[in-house]
Amino acid sequence: MTQSQQEESLLTFAVVGDEGRSGYSSVMRQIAVQKLLLDIAQAPKAPQFLDAALKDSGVSRQALESLGLVRRENDLYLIAFSLFTKEDVRKLRAVAERATDSLVEGLLARRSEIEALLRHHPSRDSQALAYIVLGCYSLDWDGLTLTADRGYRSNPHVAAGGGEFIPWAEERGDLSLKGMYWGSHNDYEDDYCFTTFGDHFSLPRYGFPDLVWMWELPSHTASLAPRHLKSAVERNTERMVGTMMRQVGQIMFSLRDGDKPLIELADLVGMDAQDTGSLLALLGELGYVQQHGEALHAEVPVLSEGDAAMVGQLRRIGWEVMGDWLSGQYDDMKAELSSLTPMRYGVPYANVFPQVWHYLFGTANRYRSICSKPTIPGVHSGRLASESRGASLITNPVRFPWNIVTSAATA
């Protein structure tokens, strides 16, 4: 292991879009690159400075330019992307805390409509359902669509390695992401979509799809097999995991419509009572189901195509509230945030706004919202590792491009 790899990372980084085979993540993992970018954030640097800083890193300044991280102006290199220093993050979070009060108030003004719509769903926890539909579907996913449609934020524009993306990074500091609810993890298995939604403080999440991602069963199992068996072992392990996920989807969709005894669920998934009991025990530990007497019931939101009208109307409310709020707040926030590092270096505010929006809706999800609750015991993505709130969901994917446990059509 190199000294660079042994040093602690200075930046958190990601992209909006798809980095493809650009090598962005590999470049950004280099501590020499992180140090250099933070140096340039303080003051523009000459080409010789970059070359010396990158010596032995395997990364060139031309590579940084092609990834949209720096740009040359006359004889100096400047920051060309959304790089937030610790001071920037403090400023951004302070603005978000103040500005989102009125966004939350806009949602609360529609509270009677929202609560009336939520009553159409059989969920035992309407606040968890509101958290998913308003916090994830509306503020997160629809918010990103709305801000792009209205020109508030840029679409991915860096083209490299077959990908198109907007890079961003933040200097690590002492401000915790606990309670910053902006992260949805989604995956599909045939007719089912699985989602967890919560903060990034509480990673890893013990729910689906995160648990399957952590297991890495197909690749891990294949790595233990002889070469001539690797592909067959990986293929068949993938099939076994897929079968289990479909069984989870079947069970949760059945429980959406009412409590069921173990024997009925065993018949549904085509397993004997003992194997079904083992799967239900896992789902119980993960907070997806709970047993009452002889029957089990769902503990996470489960949305089917029959919920399309309810979800669509809730999202419409969110869209209207966000649209009105952004019309009144966008320019004022742009002025308040004009001192952020990327803005000082001429990075368009529309390029910066994707991460700004994450802080805005992540903060709105935290405070005084109609769906806010310090914890939701049983709806955490499998007992998250802190008091931070999270939720697991299952939906059908065709009309729910987000997830939870959904089935195949709902928007």
C-alpha cells in the first residue's frame, strides 16, 4: 500500500450523472490530488506547481482538466467544479437551516390535503409513508427534475470515458451528516423495486438493496471457485439471490393487503414452513415484518400500482410547493452563496446547485416537516446503526422510478 493510500481521505466526492470509464473516482481517491485541489481552492496555481504536486501520483494536470476539475486561465490553474471547503460547507448549511423554514411551512400549509391522501393507504405508520413520498420521491427525485426543468441546475456536462457527469467534492470537517436525509439507494428484481432512504451518517444500512450489495455473494462465491467453474458459480449464485429477493417482494406485497399467517406465506412463495420461517425471521430482524400472534404484518411502506393516484397527488403537492418556494428563494440564496469557492472561481451557479439542493431538501426533511420524527422504530432500514432516521420501501418499478418495495406501475 502506498503512502497516499494510507493517508486519510481529505475529501468526500461523487458525481451527478454517470462517470462511465472516465477514471474520476480513481483520480479523486489520490491524496495528492485532494491536497492539490484544496491548495488551488485557496489560490490559483502555476502549471509547475501542479506538476510538482502530482509527481509520482500517476495523474497529470491534463487529466484534471479533462475531468472538469481545473481550468487554465492565462498562466494559472483555477478550480472548475463544485469543490466545497469546510468553510463553504458551514456557510451552505447555515443558509439551508434558515431558508428551508419557509419550504417546510409551505408543506405544512397543505397538511390537511396530505393527511387525507395518506389515509388511502393501509400503512400503520402514515409518517413513514409521508417521509418516503414527500421526503424521497418529491423533495429528492422530483426536486432534481424540477430544478433541471426550470434551469436552476445544470444537467451533466462533463463528457469523459463514455460518461456524462457533474463532479463535486467536499472537504471533510467536523460537521456530521447525521440527520441530513438526502440519500436513496435503489435496486430492482423483476417486478419489484427495493429502496432505503435516509442519511449517510448511518451507513451501512441493513435493509434491501443495501444488504445484498454488501453481501457481494455472486462475486465472492465465484472468487473461491476454480477458474473453470467461476462463471457458472457466479451465474447461479446471482439466480439464488434473485429468487430470494422475489420471495421477499411477494411476501411484502401480500402483507400490504393485510396480516397473513406463516403457512399462507409459505404457500405463496413455494417454500416449506421451516424455510419460510427462516426468511421471515430475517425480515423481522431487519424491521420489515412483525409477528402478532399467529399472523405477520408489514412494518415498512409497500406501494403498488393501486397507490398511483395517491402518490401522484402527493407528488403534485410537493411539486407546487417546491416550485413556488424556489421562485422566491433561488436568487436570494445565489447572492448569499456567492462567496463559495466554486462561485469565486467562476463556476456557474447552476453547476453548483445540485449539491446545494441536496443540503436544502436534506435539511427540510430533518426539521419540523409533516413527516418528521426523531426515530421510526421498525421502519429504519433494518435497525440503522444510530438514532438517525431511515426507511425501507418496496414498490413496483414501472411507474415508481424511486422504490421501497414497489411493484410494476405507479405514477
